[in-house]
Amino acid sequence: MPSLNFGEAWPWLQWIIAAMAIIGFIGGAIRVIPSAWRVVSRMVTTINALSDLPDELKLQAEFRDETKTRFDEQDKQIAEIHHEVHYNNGSSVKDATSRIEKGVQGLCEQIEELKASDSSQISRIDHIESYLPPRDGRGRFTKKDDSES
């Protein structure tokens, strides 16, 4: 039976086997390196992200505190606005607006009554003025010329 010892093989066969092993190693490396490179680059990206994590957490905590402060201020402002736009027995803007609207409505009714009264008074004044002498441009009475009559 032939021996499978590498040292007992012919020298040229030893070179061929060594070259095939090197070529096989290079070919395998060519196939493995891109996928291994992706894995390595992902690991590096993950490690970089983890190294930046404490700073990011600190920024998030600052943002959270700032946001809470801002929301508290906004809640106070909203409470003030709520107080002004809802009825609360007379001190809100809504109560004041309601009182003003009622007052304006009363004034409008009085104006309409005065307009009706004015129209009747205007017709009465026109009737009285028909008996008075004519007036000039400044509203003064003028004398009637005897030639006009």
C-alpha cells in the first residue's frame, strides 16, 4: 500500500499540492473577505455607536428636562387662558364680553326707537318749516321780496 506521507511524495507533486493549497486558500479568502468585511464594519459601527451612547443619553436627559419645563410653563399659560375664556361669575373675558353684547343690544334697540321717533319728528318739522320764510345758505332767514309774492 502506498504511503500518504507528504515527505515521501515526488518533489514536483509536493509543489503542485502546495500551490493548489495556496490557490485554494486565496480563492476561499476572496469569497470570505467581503462577507467578513461586512461583519467587521457592522461591528465597528456598533462599537462606535455604543461609545457615543453616554453622550446621547446625557443630551436626551437634558432635552427631557427642558421639555418638561416648557410643558409646565405652557400648562400655566393654558390655565390662565382657560380662566379667561370660560364663565366664572363675572371676572372672565367671556363674562365681560357677554355683558358688553347685552349692552350693545340695548343700545341698538334704543337707536332703532330714536330713528323711528326722528322720522316722525322730521315730517313734523318739515310741516312747520313750510310756514316759515325761506333761509339762505347759512341757514338764516331771508326776507321775502314783495316782487315774489
